[in-house]
Amino acid sequence: MKTPVLLIHGMCCTGEVWGSFRAFFEGRGTRVYTPTLRPELRTSLRGEPQTGLPALRLADYVSDLVHEAKRIEAETGRKPAVIGHSMGGLLAQALAERDCVSAAVWISPAPDRTCPDLPFKLFWFGVLLANALRVAPPVVAVKRKKLDKTVFNQLPEVDRTAAYAGMVYESGPAFADMGRYIPNPRKVRVPVLTVAASRDRLIPPHVVRLVAQKYAAVGGEFREYSGHGHWLYTEPGWERTAGELYAWLAAATQYLAASEPAPRAQPGLLGEGATFAGSRVTST
């Protein structure tokens, strides 16, 4: 596949989580970019959080990734395809709205507050209320026991320690912003695939289907992978998922290359955000 691929990590993660997918795609001749968002502030849980971390907002991440997507296009001559996971799935939707990518996949994307699933609606209500009352934690630090139950449940025990060791602190306000941001599928003009995992306990497949339904109106597709949980990156059987997603992106971008250019999408709902002198992501 000649189209480069941008892989966006989730909350409390870094670009390193995509190591297996990256090697798989690169082994097929594709240029892959796995940026880590704001690595100078989103630092390891093994140390103390950075004082500037609570100043980060979701719009900062979007602005950084728009910059990165444009840099990739300038470097390769091709608009990248994107795969985003969890929070990264929400960020990928923002890039698709802004016409920064040629095709998009979101895996277990974080649902926004308009999701009709009652537990998630109540969850976001609580998060936003706590934020408004200024009682929300300024920094998010995930706990191993919680991850074992909700995120690592399909990951072999021997691999969980290494996965947890790679986790980082997250900005509390940026996390709350995920509940405020409402994606607009009508602004997306590229092929879209929404992916669920049947044993995902953090963002269950029935919730992911609700996200997919929004994009079905603009031709979006949906797939559910049996036997997988939220940590689909390296769970047993990840190679099949990587292969099928690669094939989907290759077909989608090949079709677009042979077609007339799609209409340009309008800017996303997050606003343009701050303009930075350089990219605040690191491509590894």
C-alpha cells in the first residue's frame, strides 16, 4: 500500500502500543507513523506527573495531529490513512472531519455524551459535572487492578506487566473534553470503518455499534472481532485483525486514488485550536 498510515494511541498510552501493528504494516512496504502525544508532559506513571499536564486539552491533541497529518502529506506526497484506538478513535474522527486523512478506522472509539447508552450518558454527566464544580482530578493515573478487569482481560498475564509499564499520566481536562466533543459524521467524506471487540469491557461492542450507526448514514462500515478485548494491539490473534484492517485500508485508498477527488470536509467541532511553531507529537 502506497498510502502512509497514521496510528493514534488511546488515553494514558504512547505510540509504542502500536509496535506490532507498525511492524506488520511496514513489512508490507507501507510507511507508518506512531506519534506519542505531548511526551514532555504525558510522562511515565513510575515518576511524578508534570505540573503542566492539567493545562492540556483535547483541542491541543487535535491541533497536534492535524499538524502531523499535514507533515506526513508534505513528506510523502500522500494524505495518510488513519487508525485510532479508544481516545485515539475520537481523535481520528476529528481528523476525518477536517479532511486530513484519506481513509479512517476507529477501534473501540470513546463514545461522546450523546451516545444513547444510558450508563455512558450518566458517566459523562458525572465527569462533566465534577469538572464544572472543579472537583475533578487534574491528572488521570490508571490503576493496574482496574486495567486487568477492563482493558487487559484478554491479554495473557505474562504480557500485562509490560503493557502497564508503558502507561503514562493523562490530563484530566483533556479526558473531560472527550465528553464535550460531539463528532459530526456529515462532515466526513472518506471511507470509514468502525471496529468493535466482542470481549471489550471498557467500551463494549453494543456501544461501538451505536457509534457505527452514526456513520452508516454516510457509508461507514462496521466489524466486530470475536474473542478480543480492549487491548487489541497485542492480544492473541492480533495478526488477523492487523491483516484485515490493512487490506481494508489498501482497498479503500486504492479506490480513492482511481476516483475523482472527494469534496473537502468542513472543520471539526472542536475549533481550530492553538497554532504551534512545531509539532507536539513525536513520530517513532
